[in-house]
Amino acid sequence: MAALASSRSCHPQGNVILSPVEGNVILSPVEGNVILSPVEGRREAFMALKAGLSGRPSLSPQPVEGAVPTSIPELDQMLAGGFPPGSVVTLEGTAGRWSVAAGLVAAMTRKGLVAILDDGALYPPSLAEAGACLERVLIVPVRKALEVARAADILLRSRICRLVLMPAIALRDSIWTRLATLAHRNGVLLIVMAVRAGAALSAAAELRLHCVLERIIMRGTHGLWGSFAGFELCVNLRKHKHLLPGCQAHMRTLSS
């Protein structure tokens, strides 16, 4: 009781008082005061510090050395230059993934070869419309998970392509880890197209982006006499080795 009395005399106006007594929160007879043990006091201080830091304005991201530009200025700014080289990147969402991928393919085919493992979702004219050189795109038809894994393994080890795109499939953790290791060792950017990345793929990926369709842009009048002109897309950062998740980039894609 002496310890409690001493605590009240030191903090007569405070709402929280630390008590040397170990245990749970103790209500003080003085209305409005709560006596906490040292453990609870440290927890309160940590939560206050966390809240203060989360309210601080975010610092400008530092450029990533050797980053692969996406050819989308808004996305490159958010990613501090582009995709990390030699890494696994997921493009997730139900819409807009291939628009981001097409811009990257167009940029990479100006310098070398690009490999795409096609499970039937690829539409080559959209790549050409984005500016990709189709003569430098190696399309590998795949249907089964084993075919996808083997083709990706061969392409990563061969180093003939600096960019490889593949569909998301159900693979063991060890296989995703192997593909991520090969991509890092050989300096190849491995893009995985997924509606939603599973646990194994999420763990292996160094960067995760989620695309959300914001608005469809129509040309002319709305309704029967209107025509599709493009769309606006929001790209959310879900995981990055050097950046905090939660950042967003807004982009507009117009059809020719």
C-alpha cells in the first residue's frame, strides 16, 4: 500500500501510473487513474511510439540498384526505379495484370529475348499494341503444372532471356524456392501472373503487386453508340524487400 500511495503522489494528474507490483492492470481508488505493472507500462509506451511513427510522412524511396523499369512512370516511381533484378514478382488481380506485363515486355524486347509460358491466357496482339517486338518473344505452350515448372527451370538456367513470364500454378514450396534461387543466381526477372498468390508463392516472391480496375473509359456517347477507349488501374504494393507495403500507383491505359 505504501508503494501505491507513493505512485499517486508523484503523478497526481496522470491517467496512467506505473506500479512496481507485477501483475495485471489495477484500478486506483482515485477516479480516472490506472496503475500498470512495468510490463504493461512498456507495452503502452511501445504502442504510443508505434502510433507516432505511423503518422509520420513517408520518406521518398531510395532507388533500387539495377532495377528493371516497367515503362510505366507512375509504377516506376512507386517501386524506386522498377522491378528488382533477379527476383520473383507476382502480378495479381482479376484485371489489368497483362497491361502492366505488356509494357514490361515491350521495354525488354528492345534489348533482348523474352519468354512467356502460355497456358492459353496470352493474347499476342495486345503485346504488339503495347509496342513489343513479337519476333523477340519466345512463347512456350504449357498445360500441366509439371510442364510449367520444367520449362521455367530450363529457361532460368539457360539465361537466354532476361525476362520470363509464367502462370501461377500449385507447386511445392521447394520448387518455388528453387525457381527463386535460379532467378536470383542468373539475374533473370521471373514474373508470375496470378489472380491471388498462394502461401508458397507469396513466400518466394520478393515483390507482390495487386491490380484493381478503377474505371472504364468510353469514347463518344455512353450506351449503344459508345466504344471502349481504355481504363484506369490502381496498382497496390503488397510486398517489397526495401519498401513498405500499402503504396499505390494509378495508371491509365488507352487503346489505339
